Amino acid sequence: MPNDFIIWQLRAPRVVEGIAIGAGLALAGLLSQALIRNPLGDPFIFGLSSGSSVGAVLVVTTTGAAGLGMLAVPCAAVAGAVVTALLVFGLSRSSGRLVPGKLVMTGCAIGQFLAALTSFLLLHTRRSDAQQQVLFWLLGSIAGARWLFAIPCAAVVAAVCIASGMLSRKLNLLVLGDDAAAALGLNTHRTRLVLLGVITLLTGTAVAVSGTIGFVGMVIPNLARLLVGANHRRSIPVATLLGALLMVWSDTAARLVLAPSELPIGILTAAIGVPVFLGILGRSRTGTVGLA
């Protein structure tokens, strides 16, 4: 196989996709923590990844990805995330306003239900090849990266990163609490709606092309705050950079650890994320990690 083909058609789209997914998940985690004002927040606690999984699994187990074209699974995953976000939003309002605590509980409940639905679809599929295909996807992988997916994913993440940088002042106000933020002129309800929409877009895009990759959205934002502080003007670019680096390194390790076989990247991010996260929790007890 020519070296040019290997570099530009196999390796390059994989690197671009890894950078985009890592940056997107890290940013989604940072925004999630600002949304609920909790450093243990994660984009997956809103049930968005479970919604994406149901959409993707439904397509694979009923028609097969080939039956509807290569974009069938990503489109179904994004649609699942959007529908889940609308459902969570509708059930999390109180007096017409979005309540962070209710948002988390509703998202967790719906996420658990959708995870059970995913398992049900897998157990009762009549397609013999679907279970292994879906299981590898659910554990997270960018082994099938190609420019068709990498370019749109990178474009979405880049645009959202730029837009999020413009929201840094509002994010700094939001983590102070509703009363303080409102006193300083921030419309907290509108800001939370925008954040939920952005988180849905980032999470749906990432899960659509790579499957479920955990711990990136929870660990990286806390690590960024340890390095540069809680100001979102600094933590947003640092978190996206760290997320991109973690994903590229994890993908490289996933290809090499069991070569010529390949590990799902979600296994490696969890293996890396758990000890790092425990270390961050230890530091947080000393007051060195916070949202504001």
C-alpha cells in the first residue's frame, strides 16, 4: 500500500477526527460543569450519549449501516442526542425556567432508561453481525475515521470553540450563582438554554463519529483549571488543547498496545481518566480546584 495513501487517507483523517473529538468532549465537559455549577459535571450525565447510542443502535440492528449509506449511523446518533436533549429540557423546567439540579436528575434517569433500551435492542436483534459492531462502537473508537466524517466534525467543533470563547464572561458570571449573576446583568435562563444546545451539538457530534468515550469531559476541564485557574477565558483553550492531546495519544496507544489488533479507545481513556480524576479529587479537598 503506498505511503501517501496510508498517511493521507488512513492516518491524517484519524488524527483530525481525534483532535476534534477530544477538544469537543473536553469543551462539552467544561460547559456542563458551568451549567450545573459542579466540577464533577460531565456531558454524558444529561443522557445525551445514551440518546445517541439508541439512535445509532436502532439503525444498525434494524437496517444495517450499509442499508442507508455511510452517514446513516452518525445522522441517527445526532438525531438521538437532539431528541434526548429536548425531552430532558422539557422535563427539567420549573415555572418555565431550567433548574440545574432537576436537569441532572432527569438526565441521569433518562440516560439509564435509554441505556437499558440499547441493551434490549442488542439482545433482540436478528442481525448476527450487529452485536459485535455495536459493542465496539459503544466502547468508543475512531478506527473507521475518514475525511467524510472528520471534516464536518472538525468544522463543528472549531466553530463552537470560537463561539464559546466569546461566552467566557457569561460563564464566569454563571458559576457565581443565579443571584449574583442576575445582579450583574446576566440572563441565567437564556444562558443555560444556549449552553444546553451547545453541549448537545458537541456531544452528539462526538458520539456520532466515535461512539461513547468517557472521562474526557469530566477529567480534562478540572485539569485545565488546575493549570490556569477558573477563568473561562483561559480554561476554554487549555481544556480543548488537553482534550485533543489526550485523544490523539489514547488513539495511538489503542493501535499499538495489542497490535495488530486494536483496543476501543474508550477503554484507554477510562484507564487514564480514573487515576487522574482520583488525583484531582484529592487536590480539590485542599481547595485548589473550583469553578470560580
